[in-house]
Amino acid sequence: MKRSFGCAFVLTLAVFLFIPNAALCQDTVKVGIILPATGEKAKFGEIEKKSFEMALEEINAAGGINGKKMEFLFEDDTGRPDVARAAAEKLITKDKVVMLGGGYGSSETFAISGVAQQNRVPFLVATGSDNKITEMKWEYVFRINPPVSEYPQALESFLSEVVKPKTAAILYENTNFGSSGSKSFQETCNKIGIKVLLTEGYQHGGVDFKPMLVKVKQANPDLIYMISYIMDASLIMNQSMELKLSPKVFIGGGAGFTMPEFIKNTAKAGENVLSATLWYQTLPYPGAAEYYDKFVKRYNMDTEYHGAEGYASAQVIGDALKRAKALTPDGVREALLATDVKTVFGPVKFVSYGKMTQQNKLPTYVVQWINGKLEMVWPKDVSTKPYVFPIDWEKTWK
């Protein structure tokens, strides 16, 4: 009775003082996580959700949020911005979460960000990487991963020092992520003296990329750079093999090219394909190798940078909630602003630079599929295996 009376008193006081702090009397601290569970991006959502859940168990086993359990309320955005927007509104207005997390596709993440800002509820972006997400000066939006414009950073030195291509073709899905990434890689090419012969966008969900690839074959570039999700990435490489395209290198812009399903879908067509990446399990980040090993043992599947983003996001959320002076949106926002924590994905500290605000800043890397395994190949000082170059595509694809 005393406890019930105490909670009733606190809630009544909160109402009279117009303080949105019902979390004071809840047994759990609720956080909304929005990811694609169905649709074309579901595999990305799956690897991130599993990582969020794994981290959540560990945080709660270690005492939770100052004695309270943290609870993740997952919502499926289906890979559509309108569904993502509705999910964010539900979590904020109906479920009364103290903050939001997740955000995979850039278009969906942008939609969630708008709702979070409008409702003044913090949103920690795990993956959505379109530059404009942290260029809008939104006070309640924070991002743990690099923006898409920074994905090619490690590629610059790899291309300049190793491949030395003179020409390139850029293929990209017509989404916020693809369009922004295409523009950024065009700037990278201009910077290091690579002539772009062809820039071609395509609609997601297509199955026949041969008309586009015939144009690429006719242009005969040294480098083919692709910004694609899993099915597109797989089909493009399978059809490139059928058409016997033979650039010096095929390079993916992250996304579908680092996922375990890519090599399952392509087999020898995916061999020796390179990709930009944001993380690898052998990097000297605290808990990175342990996270990878535990994930593989628990789920009997590999994980990569998307999973690490999910796990690290949960670490950052737990850290911020523990430090928050009040479990209110503004209290959590203030804690996020002061974040300075080491995670499996790397150090996280939200800063402003260039046009971006509340953006974490991290290096990027280059990986390559070698003998069916994703290996870190660049920079050399963190590589797990020497890169394969030059590449004889006819021999690779026999």
C-alpha cells in the first residue's frame, strides 16, 4: 500500500507540474527500437535486432539502469518511410518511450528523425547514413555510425596506392543512401584523378540488371563501384559474371556487400569483390572480438558492421540512461550530449564538424571476400590477410 501510495503521489505531482516523468514509477525503462523485420531489408534488421537483444541481456544482468530493467520495444518499419514514421509516433505517444534507437535505411531513418525532433524525443541512429540526417541541425538526433560520404575514406588510399585506376563506373540504388553515396564517391574520384565514365541509378526490387551492365561493359572502366542492398548486390555480381565484365576491381559501398548472405547468394561471383566497411571483429576496440564470438556461437551465423552498430547502440543507450539526471527526453538528451564511451564499434562521442551536428566520427576500412570469407585487407596495419590484386576474373569465375 505504501508503494502504491508513493507512486500515486509522484504521478499526481508530475501531472500537476507538467513533468513527463511517468518512468519514475515504472519497473522498466522503455526504449523504442525501429528496424526492418520484413521486406527487402529484413536481413539487416535481423542482424541488428539480435545484437540489440544480446547487449540488452548483458546490460540488465549487470544491474540495468541504476537498478531498473531496460526494455526494448521493437517496431518493424518494413523498409518504408511512412511505416517508419507511424512506428515512431506510436512508440512516443502510446508507449511513452524515453528515447528511440535503430534506424537502418536512410529514407526510413530520416522519417523517424523528423518525428523525434517534432516530439522532442532523442533518437540515436544506428545505421541510416545519408549525410542530411545529421545536417538538419536537429537537436534530438544523434548518430553513432559515419555518414555515407565518409565510407570511401580508406578506399582513397587503397585506390591511390594499389589499384591506380584511371576510370570508373558508379552504380547505385535510387534511394537516399544510394544517391548520397554516389555523389560522395564521384567527389572521391574527382579528388584522386579518376574519370567517371558512367553513373547509373536503378530502382530497388529489380531483377534484370543486364541492360545497365551492358552499358558498363561498353564503357570498360577500370573500377566498378556499387551501392546496393543484399539482393541487388548479389544479382549485379551474378549477372556481371554472366556477361564477363572484367574491370580491375569490383568495389561495394558497404551495405549488401559485407553481409554473410552476399557470398551465399553469389558463391564464386562474389569472390575477390572488395567493399568499404565500418568495422571488423579484429579491430582493437574493447569487446569487439568477444561480441563477434558470442554472436556466432549463439546464433550460428556471422555478424559484421551492421550487427556491431546495433550492439554498440545498446551500449550507448544504456550508458546515457544511467547517467541521465532524469529519465525524461530532455534529461536523456543532455546525457547523450555528454557521451564519451568506448564500445565494440569504436569510441563514441557526438561532435559537430562540417555541416554535421551530434555526429560520431570514426575511421573506415576495406574488406575483401577471399576464399569465401570476409577479410580485412586495408589499411595494412589492421589487415587480417593480404589483399588479392591484380585479379584475373576469368580464372576466379571458372
